[in-house]
Amino acid sequence: MTTVGVILAGGLARRMGGGDKPLRMLAGRTLLDRVIGRFAPQCDAGLILNANGDPARFPHDLTIVPDGIPGNPGPLAGILAALDHAAERNPDVHQVASVSGDAPFLPGDLVARLDAVRTQSGAPIAVSASGGRQHFTTALWAVSLRADLRTALVERDERRVGAYLARHGAAAAEWPIEPVDPFLNVNTPEDIGVAEALLARIGVP
């Protein structure tokens, strides 16, 4: 099924000391560049970046889509922005895949497996999992959810991604965590060192 991908980069990166976490360097390349390299080939209808503020700080070949709801309400606002963008720009797109901008080890079969699980289950959302833990913002969302998600954010002030997934009976696809957890997030300066060691161990430049 035709899929738009969104990289979520609208967070405040407090544990990293602020700033744009996806623009931090990891072994000579930005986190964002590494995420794009793994994610873009899986999204046949293109890739967008959810980020707020001045878009000029990001590479110019990216389509930047800010939150449509003020106040930094969290990842659900970025997902809603992506759903709205997909619906308004390409009526042939029926689902949006979301990933965080700080996950440099994303699996190459992410979208395909999430699509298979979502189709088999009939659920409007499929979420990734590894090590017995779900990764709420690495998921596949039906564009038809946009009205419901807007209501959840605006009228109910619902911010918790996990609660929203549970309410819609999200299906999960599990990945192994060896030789590396594909959903490892680089959240702190210390995590950069951990990720660099993992890159060296698995032979990725």
C-alpha cells in the first residue's frame, strides 16, 4: 500500500541538552542522515520531516511539516500533521509510517512488516516492538484516523501515544534485539558513544 514516511523531530531534546537532536553527529554523519538512509527507500510516496521553528536549519531537499496544534503537545501532533499533509497532498496515500529522528539502526523491513501486520489484523495502527517493549512512535497509521486524532488532541487533550494506540487496538510486529536493537534511540550524549561502538561492532560506517 502507498506509504508516506514522517520523521518526528519536533521534540525539545531535553536529555540531550536541547537543540535539534537529529542534527547531532554520529560517527561522521548526522542522526537525521542515518535515519533517512534507512527509512526513505521504504516509503514509496516520499518522506517528510515533522519539525517546528525555522525550517532552514534542516537540509533543503526535505519537506518540513510543522505541528498544526500549538504548545508542543508531543508526538501525536506530529503524526496528525503528517496525516493531514498526506490527505491534502496525495489522495492515493492511505497510510503514514512514523519514526523518530534519533533511531540510527532502523530495520530495512520496517514498513513492509508493519503493513503486513496491520493488513492481517485489520487494525488502523501497527506498532513496532523489540525486547518485549513497544516503540510507540515507530508505527504505521491509517490516514483515516486524522479526524479522530484531531479530536483526541484538541478536545480531550490526549498526549499519551500509548493510550491512543491501546484505544485503537494497535497490532504489534516484533523484531530481534541482536546483533543490535533496531529501535535504539540516541537520547543522551552518552548514548552517542554507545551507538558509535555498536556501529563499529556490526561493521556499519
